[in-house]
Amino acid sequence: MAKVFHEIRDPIHIFIRLDSEERKVLDSPTFQRLRHIHQLGMTYLIYPSATHKRFEHSLGVMELATRIFDMVTAPHHVDESVSELLPELKNRDNLAYWRRVLRMAALCHDVGHLPFSHSAEGELLPSGYDHEVLTREVLLSPDMQEIWKSLTPPTRGEDVVKIALGPAKLPIRMTAWETLLSEIITGDAFGADRMDYLLRDSHHLGVAYGRFDHYRLIDTLRIVRLPEEDEKLTLGVEEGGLRSAEALALARYFMFTQVYFHPIRRIYDIHLRDFLAIWLQGKGFTDRKFPTQVSDFLKLTDNEILVALLEAASDDTKPAHEPARRIVRREHFKLFYQRDPSDILENPDACDLIYQAACEQFGSENVRRDSYSQRRAAIVFPVLRYDGAVVDSTKLSQLLGNVPVVSVDYLFIRADLLDEAKTWLQRNKREIIRPT
């Protein structure tokens, strides 16, 4: 029987196509749940059109990952020294199997997300859990294993998990081929996940920060053998695609600084976590953590949380009334201080000291802090020069080695205390942060 292909309209990639076998995964309750998980949490309270879901993002990641795979495995794009280390490239049937695995891994890489995505993660999961761990457990659940076995040819769920999460998230040994495929989805430099969320978030928010020439970038991606590590293979870019790679790095920097770490977006995350902790306790989860049993976890989406939020916001007898009211009625805490480089120069602990002093002055229940610092900003990858040499990207690009580290430290206070807090801080900041 000939394969039947299905087309899905998409504002970023125009058409996304799946065959009838892949449609089984798309139609599963596990994947359909992502229709009800906001991609950017409660960002729509600041950017009204940011109502897109994990569902369409996951489709987009599958589309981009497939384009990258087809580009880097095309025989005329594979160097002989690379094919020597990747026997998988020489067997077309085997290559077709791994292409299917890659597509399904890309499609399902986010099925472990909590309601409101990253907004609810962190302190609301038991120790040792994050959305990647939950993704692994969901993909290996009996229901999904049945689907993997039903595909033609049968697909191993363990292979899907490896490629979806990669070696950084799995305590198992992966082959060079498996590591390379996972890099196509999750890689720091050219991961399809990052490419799609930047393009998609930018589109839905109505900002230009996340746009870059992904067509040119993908066309110039190659599997590269690192000269200093004779058997190490990774994704690199031809020299002609270096400017597009720079644009991707800048797009990420600007989206993080202008959107993802917008202070009002961040305080809504804090109010949401406050609400969820109380709500979970009321649901019988006395540790105030989300359930990790797959059957219980998959029942929770943004819909259940939104209903509970509206109910609590309108009933002052509900235990979670206060944080719910702050979200629903937009009575969020206000920003009264953010990390100032001049303060840090005077005292590296300035933010800690101001936060502690504010808690003492106004009460810890009236002050909230949000602190984040990127582990590293430089994105390093190999560049295949026109003369055939392979060099480090930072040796050809001054920009890539100098993209600033994203670092924020926000202090928020109850709205009715904002003016008083600003005046207090203006009068006392030097005394608070001055080294003794």
C-alpha cells in the first residue's frame, strides 16, 4: 500500500508533512496534550499574541530536523573521511530507519513539559526530575511503546529517547551516529529546537529579534571531522554560512534579553509558581510537587490550571486566592531594582545585600527575587573553510566570541509599596552595598 501523506499549514514553515505511519504518533493522546500547553507560559499577559502552543513548535522542530538531516547526509555533502567513521551512511535502509527515529524524536522531544512549560518547572518537581526526565518516561510508557512497535518498520522507543534527549541528559553510552542525530535536535549551535522556537516566538510575539536566515544556515550545515580529535564528529558550517550562524547567536541573545527575561514576564512566573504550590497541596500532593507518575502527569494541562486560577481569584476564601488574584487581575509585584553593573563593580554581592535589606525593611512576604546567569555565551563550532581547512568559529568571527552573557537579577515588591521602596533604596543603597 502506498504511503499517504498529510499536510499541516504552518506560519513559519508553510507546510509540514507527515506520512500515515507518523500520523499515529501525532494523533496519540500523549502528543495531542501539547495543544493545551502554552509555549511561553504566561507571556501572553505581556505580549497578547503569544498564545502559541508546544504542539506547533514540536511540529516545527520535526520539520527543521528533517531538513538538516537530509542536508548533512546527502552523499555529495559527506566527506570521505566522515563516511569512514559513520557506516550508517552507507546503508540506505538503515538511514531511512534513523531518519524516522529522528523525526519522531524531534516531534516528541517536549511531551514531558508541565502545564505552562518552563514557568512551572524547577521547584515544583521532585529532586532529580525535569521535563527531559518526564519526556523519557512518557516515551517509554506502555501506550507509546505500542505505537512505536506498530510503525512500519517497527521503531525502538529507546532509540527515540536517545535522539530526543541526547547524551547530556541520559546516563548511557551513545554511538557517534546517535550523538550526531541528537545534536541535530538539541545542539547548542544548530539545534532544530532552538531554531524553531526563536523563529516561532518572534513571529507570534510580533518582534523581529528572533529572525535569522535559517534557509541559508541549513543549506551550509555539514558533518565535520574535528582535526584535533581525529574521530570526533559534530555539526559544523561551511564558511559561506558563518554570517547566518552569527545571526542565530544574536537572535538568541536578543530574544533572551528582550523577551524571555522581560521582568514582568518573570514576575508572572513567580506568582504562578506560588499559586501552583498551594493548588497542588489542595489536590493532595502534600509535598507541593507535580506528580511524576505518567498516567497522573498526562492529565494535567494549562486548561485545568486556568480554571483553578479563575475560581481562586474570585473567591477570597480559597487558599490560593492571593497569587491567583495577582495574575487574573494583573496586580503583580512591581520591579524596584535590577542588577546594575556599577553596583556590582563596587560590591559583587550588591544584589544579595539589597534583597536582604529589602526583606528586613518591608517583610520577606512582600519582596520577590528572580536571578539568572547564563553558564556561557560563546557558541563554538567548526567552520569548513573554502580551502578545506576546519577551524574554530571564534577564530573567524569576532562577534561569536563576544556575545554577552545573559545575566539578570530582579527585585520585585508589592505594588502599593513601590514608591516607598524606590525612595528607601535611593537613600540607602550606597550604605547597603558599600564594602565594610
